Amino acid sequence: MRRYESLDKGWTFHGPDGTVTTVDVPHTWNAQDGQDGGNDYWRGTCQYERAFKTPEGFDPSRDVAYLEFDGVNASADVSVNGSALCHHDGGYSRFRVNVTAALGRAGEGNSLTVAADNSVNDRVYPQKADFTFYGGIYRSVRLVIANATHFSLDRNGGPGIAVTPTIKDGEKDASLRVQTWVDGPDAVAATVRVRVLDASGAEVAAGEGTDVVLALLNAHRWDGISDPYLYTAEATLVSPDGEALDRVDCRFGVRSFSYDAHKGFFLNGRSYPLRGVSRHQDRKGIGNALTPAMHEEDIDLISEVGANTVRLAHYQHDQHFYDLCDERGLVVWAEIPYISEHLANGDENTRSQMNELITQNYNHPSIVCWGLSNEITISTHDKKAMLANHRALNDLAHKMDETRFTTLACYAMCGPFNRTAFVSDVVSWNLYLGWYVPGLWLNDLWFGFFHLVHPNRTVGMSEYGCEAMPNLHSEHPRRGDHSEEYQCVYHEYMLRFFDRHPYLWATNVWNMFDFAADARNQGGEPGMNHKGLVTFDRKTKKDAFYLYKCWWNPEPMVHICSKRFVDRAQGKIRVKIYSNQPQVTLVVNGQEVATRACDKVFEFDVSLEAGENHIEARAGDLSDEATFRRVDTPNPAYSLHGKGGGGNWT
């Protein structure tokens, strides 16, 4: 049976400046310079080295050995004991290297060298985008030992097993197709035994074969955030004499889904509007070298805000995060980093990344669609070649996966008649009307026009948002001031807008978290995109976070906005409160001043006394508190003073 040995510890790293240090992976060399602005973070090739022993009992006549890399950005060259064994292009997907012939005898030491390269080129995506392309071995590495006859380790980095559940709306029983791929000298003679286990571990179906169809009676559906039920499919490879040679398993969910140009998204036969967020994977001072605990903190925050969907942008994310989405019931849009420009020599790389994305993530019930590209028309001039590649990617996705639909995200300036928007099954737009362009009302105008001229085209909103710094505030918020208060005004409008346009198949806030974009200089903090509902370090939930929690999460809540806007130079202020309760009572300095019945957004005019004023909001048994201080002059720390407030990254 296969064995795994972690190789995360004790690498020798040859850094950009020529220094040699000892590091553990996950690791990136851009954790600092990729987040400080200037668009000057170091991009090039760095070398990682590590010694490891051939496991005791390893015999190349009956065993195979693979190195498994979960992510090396963006290209990797792997050598063992001086032999060059692999070149891989694509920084966000798993890949494996067969090292069987290169290893020393059992118990002997081996030298492993990985050259990681995130340099500028014209063939590996991404090369232009509004985020930092961190270099390094930034996900885990392990050694895999398996029987010479084994479930495939060479099929696009995938698990060697694919489960396709089929169930019709209104029916109780599901059909399961379980496919496996076997390699090795006894592949033909060996038998594959398949078992399906429910969440308690009880066997509910079984069969034999590399391509077997099973009946799953009274199937328990994977039903989004309310009931993300998961089964497990287990495949065992058995030799003619009954020896178990290898075993793989995967979790899967049984669900049906569809979309409608007039009614939006449906899950298991019922209307299920997808309302959620987008996510980048990096963190302050860490870059993209995340630990499992960090992924888990992210999913906790996304679940707390009440989202039922997440767009995992703009590349393949860590397998652990897809697993977490399965467990929490989040519907996922998964995509490749075909973004911002069409590279003349990059077509093959888009297809290899799509192959890996689909093969590696096929079994995740959370994923309902494959994203072809993002904002590709920003700087693309060769439209004929770009469109041809999009059509090829669309065909590839459907050939590999007949059960899911395709989508893509169009740039704000991509018009409603642009041919790019009609390649995929559905389409969404990245629009920042009310932020980069004045006029929140333009959102209604734009989508109203699109829906009028293309009534049978299913459309969504893949990005929308505005920048906000938790330390910037305004009594009179306006577009471009980067204040927490304007972010609230913006998102309040957008949530009402979505209620007015229920045909939008999915909407995704840009972004759940602030993230690094080294080319930016906005909000007084270079190198950052501050559109997140939560700060880059995950320590501060901006007021807009609580707006969405109020809208989406049924758990009772009440929240006073602008708590960080303590110093007030006006005698009368407007206090804004978010609550999903029918009534809120405001208490000022111990005295009840008013009770209001509103729909989620409550506002009260409050006269401030000299010095500190204690504010309390009560909603049933819930309460929240804030302190505002009356001052003579505005606190200059709350405004940008004209610095760092301009322009988009483009």
C-alpha cells in the first residue's frame, strides 16, 4: 500500500541576494517585497536543496517512488542526485515527479534540488494582473511510495479516481459512475474493488471494475450551507492472488444544479441565489505560504459572514481549501490564471493548467463551474487568437467534465456585445461602478440594458467593491476617500441592487480579504488592494463585513458602525447600526433616545456632549457599544490628505 513521507522541513534556500539560509516549506521569497509597493518585487529563479533517505524496504523492482509538489510558483525544474527529471509550468497546481530510477538503495541518502522560477516570460500564466506573483515552493512537498502496479500518479497530478454522481430534481436515488486509472506491469490482471461509504462509515454501495456504475438508493444530497453531506468512495487495487496493492479514496457529494437567464441559479431543484465573496490566498508578512490553520481561519470568516458561494480567484487554490468548501457547503467557481492579457506563446499553458484544475478537483461537490479567464480584454490586441483559445478551453472543459458549466469574468470596459462574453455557458462581469466610475445607479442601468438586449443569456457579477482602510473615516463619505463609511454606502446600495435583479446567477464581493498587489499605491499603504471586508492580517473586520453578515447570516446580530471613528468635530452625528432584528433601541449616555423599526440598516441622529459619549444599541437580548468623543477640530489621521488615493493598477 502507498506511503507518504513529508519533505517540508529542512531545505537549504539560495536567495535572490545570494544568501544561503535554512527554511521550511511552504516558503516564498516575496513575503516582504511583494507587499510593500513599487512594483519592484524580485522575480527570477531561486534554488531549494534538501537531502532525504530512500525509505527502508524500498525495492525499485516492485515499488515506484514519486515526489509530489502541491505548488511551486511559477515554473519548477526538479533534479534528484544530479539527474534532471522534470520541468513543470504552472504555479498553482499539484504535480508529481517519478523518481524511482534516480533514488539510491533503501536507507541511502539522496539530494533533491528544485529551481523555482517566477520570472517574466511570454508563455506561463499569469504575467499581468492585480496581485503579486509570489515565487517559491509555497505549498507542501512529500515523497510517495507505491506498488509498481498502482492507481495512476501520472494523470495530471490527480487522485487516480473520479466519481460522477447523477441525480434528477425530485428523485431520491442517484447513479454513481466511479472511474479509476491503473498503471504498472500487472494493471490488466489486477481487480479494482469499489466501496461507497456514507458519512457514518457504513457501506451503501459496492462494485468491481475501473469504470463501474453503482446505484445509490435514497441518496442524501449535498445541499449547500444548510446540509453539506459527504460520501466517500474507496477503491482498492487487488492482485490476482488477493493481495491489496494500492488504495485511493475521495469524498463526493450528490447534488443537482442548473441556471436560468431569468431566475438565476438552482441547487437541487430549488432557487438558490449565489451570493458570496471572492478570495485571494495570501497574507501579511507570509505571502502565499499558508498553513492549514490559516486556510481554516479564512473559511471560518467566510462562513461567519454568511456567504453561500466563493469565487476562488484567480488560480487553483490549495486542495485543503476546496475540501473545506465541500465541508461547509460553499458553492465554488474555480478558475485558471488566464488573466489580463493573451500571451502569444501561452495557449498550451492555459490548456495544461485547465487539465490539471479539472483532473485534480473533479470530485469536489462544491465546484459547479470552471472559469476560462478573467478580464482578458484589458490589454489583448490579437482578438482572433484570443477567441480561438477561449473556444478551445471551453471545448476542453466540456470534454473533461460533462457535468459542470463554464464561465468567465469580463472586464468592466468589455461591452455587452463583445464576442468574448459569449464563449462560455454563462458569463459574469467585474464592474466597479460607484468606485472607479461615479454613479452607483449605473449598475442598474448596465445590467438592465444587458438583460434587455440578451434576455436569454445568463449573467452574473463576478467582482464589485471599493477600497476602505479601517483608520480612514468621514462624516460625509464620498467616492475615492477610502473611508470605512463610503465602503458601507457602496455595499448597502449593491445589496439592494441584487435584490432588484434576482436573475443574476452569482454575485461575488471583491474581496473577502485585503491582498497584496505590489503595483498599487492607494489608501496610504502602497502595495495593497484594500477592497476586502477583512484586513490583510485577518485581525479587523471592517464595518461592511457586518453589513453582509446582517444580510446573509440568519444568526441574530447587532453592530454599531464607525467605532474606530472616535473623534468627532460635529455636535450632531448620525449613528448607523446594522441588525437583522426588527427593532433597534439606541441608548446614549445611559438614556434611551429612540427605537426604530427598519430593514437591516438603522440610522439615528445623536447630539454629542463635550468629552466622551457612550453609545449602546439594543436589539432584544443583543447589544453593542461604542464611544465617540466630541473634539473641536477634525482628527487629521482620519483622512488621506490627498496622498495615495488615485488610480487603478492598470
